[in-house]
Amino acid sequence: MFIDTHVHFDRFVKDGSFPEVLEHAGAAEVCEMVAIGGTAEANALSLKLAAEHPGRIFGCAGYDRDEALARRAPLEPQNKELRTSNSEGVIDFALLEKQVSNPLAKAVGETGLDYFYSAETASAQKKLFAENLALAVEFEKPAVVHTRDADEDTLAILTDFSKDWKGDPGRLGVLHCFTRDTAFAGKMLDLGLMISFSGIVTFANADPLREVAKYVPDDRLLIETDSPYLAPVPMRGKRNEPAFVVHVAKQLAELRGGSVDSVANLTARNARTLFAL
């Protein structure tokens, strides 16, 4: 059985293909999926799907790096310095705190840093990332972390997070859709995070990433699709969906010298540990 640990269901719901996507997943033995948040609306959908599909879909809530562009409302003197975005672009962390505290939210995220597209908002991104991680500490829920071209700042903020973390050491969080090098992977593993591989590991130009996939220990390995993006080989050119996570597992099995079943089982076990499924 496979667990896809990172799915954006928004587009599937919007275009009406959600029931078909679930059917495909079941046929491929992808029996559990983690629905990722990132905005107030995505968080609400994630929690709604988790409520409607108990034991099959699990929720998350957080604010991703793009939300750093939202205008911030003035703080009340007694308020926590924690907020999230609404349709008017105002950061309102009271809503995010409510969403994260929901038992259906198994993690905080996704959240993180991306300087490839938005380096000019680096300062706001770092503040928002740290605020998300403060909620993860408060509610003892793991963080689902995105990073791109921001290794130094990501490491610094996650180092502080790991020092503040009071929960189960095996549930700190995950670097999702990992694309960095072995050295950076080692630093994340040293902090206690898991590392998740997407369809990128199957791409023709991904030889350095395949070396990382061989390096990560069994008990820190996760698989994902990041649907509807990044369809793996041999599904390139198609819209990605959870059923395709099997191809990620096949690539990892080949790289690590094991069976697809063994990769499915160990990554499912790790997902259950991380997200307390």
C-alpha cells in the first residue's frame, strides 16, 4: 500500500475530476493521501476533505511563502504575533491557529522559503515561515517544508525550530519535493527531518537527486506526487495525480536495490509515524 504524502486537491475539486482521481488512486493501491494546505482556502478544503474521507485523506493547514505578500493587519497589544490571509489580503493568524488546532490537521503546511521566484520578499517569507513553525511547536504538529534557492535561511530557521520542538523527535517534519544536494540532505537529517521525493527523481536530468535518494536512510524516506504538478516518468506531459506516486516508488526501489513493495511499506510506515495517522 502506498501513501502519497503531498497532494494539492484544489484543482481536482474545481474541475470536477476529484471522484475519478480517488478511483484511480484506489486502483493503484494508493490508499491514503495527505491533502496539503497553504492558504486559508486551501486549508479549509484540506480539512473538509479529511472530514468527508476519514482514514483515506488527512488534512494540513499552514501559510506558504506566497502569503508573505499579503498586507499585515496592525497587532492588538494582547494578541499573539501570529496571523493568515483572507480574500482582502490581510494576514489573520487567528484563523490559521484555529485551522492548525483542528484534530483533522495532521501537520502545519506547506510553509517555507522560495527565493527562485520571489527573492525580493525574503524578509517577509522568513517571518511568515517562523510564525508557521511557532504554531507547529505550540500544537506539536510536524511541519511540511518547501525550500528553493534558500538553503542557508531554511537551515537557520529549521535549526531554531528543532531546538524549540517539544514533541516526538520522529515527528519534527519533512522537506517535501526534495531537490537539493546530499550535503543539504545530511543537514536536514541531522536536525531530525524526513525527506520526501516526488516525480522529479525520475526526470532525465536528475542524476544528482538520484544520488540523494540512495543516501537517505530507510526510516526518513517519504514519497509524494505534489499533484497536480511534476508528473513522473513515464507520465510526463499529463496532469499529475496520486495514482502516479507508484512510479516514484519504482524509481526509489531501483536506486536502493529493493522491491517496490518494500519501498511502499517503509514509506507508508514513515508517513504514519510523521503524521500520526
